[in-house]
Amino acid sequence: MNEFLLPLLKWVGGKRQLLPELTAKMPRTFNTYFEPFIGGGAMLFELHPEKAVIGDINGELINFYNAVKNNVEPLLKLLFTYQNTKEFFLDKRNIDRDPEKFNLLTSIEKAARTYYLNRTCFNGLYRVNKKGFFNVPFGKYSNPTICDPETIRKDSELLQLKILFVVSFTSSHEEVFSSIFCFNSQIRILYIPQ
């Protein structure tokens, strides 16, 4: 916890406001921090664990964290081109309605889309309909921070140095659940004791 890092995304159920209470309940030592439902990652970026495994069932979210970890500069370069207009937002939001077009996007373009939509949609809400289409309306913010290079780069450093795996929840639980201790599943903190 030497350096203050911010979560990259707003996420429903985020723990940022509960961090003082949650960190007080953490064990003093543990080998590997494991969070199978990373969401915005408030706990991860607060704790700065030496080793960690993060996961989520949301493939777009996992792709985003992998891009931040492995391709931060191309991601930033793309984000700097994004605009805060309803037309641009709708173009990015609606691209998933055309599976062929969506599948042509690179992983970096998909990651930029995820971050951009989170920053510019109503309340930073991530929601898809039954067809899997992102369906949150434009947020109408006057001047949202579409690209925060300092935070993204700092969080990328943490992900590069300390994160062992960034995987989907379904694969991460098979690899790790057999050897973890659940600290409190109600607050989504899992760790592997020494």
C-alpha cells in the first residue's frame, strides 16, 4: 500500500467506499490475493498484493485488464482519439449488434470500447440485455475523463509486476479454488494463507 492507485472502472457493487472497513478485516499476511469477480478492482488497487490472481465471468472486462497489462500504450493512443458525443458513443455502443463487425475489432479496440463506454455511459453502469448487447444510454457528462493516462499507466505497472493471471472466473476457480481459504465470501475477499 505504498502508492495510491485508483480503480480504472466504475462498477456496480464496487468496494471503493468500503475499503477502510474491508482492509481492517484482511489478514496481515497472505501468499496470493485471489479475486474471482474483479469488477472495478478497488481492493486490488488498494492492497497492491505481491501476487494476485484476478478473474471475472465478463469476457469484456477480462480483455480490458489484459490490454491494460500488456498493451497500455496502444490502448492510450486509441483512447485519445475518442470523442464525448452522443453520436460517437452510439457508434461504439452499438457495434456489438453486428457480430461480424464486433469480431473484427482487435482486443485493444474492444478494451478501449469497454473503458470508453464505462466513462461516458449513464452512471458508469455496465449492463447488457438478453442478447448480450450493451444497452446503457449516453451519460450526457459535460467533460468526462475519457482517457486518464497517469492512472492507466500506474495500474498497468501493478498488473505487469504482480498479477499472475487475468482469467475468466470459470477457468480461475478450477485452478485455484482447491487451495484457497475464503475469508468472507459476502465481501468477495479470497486469499491463500501462508
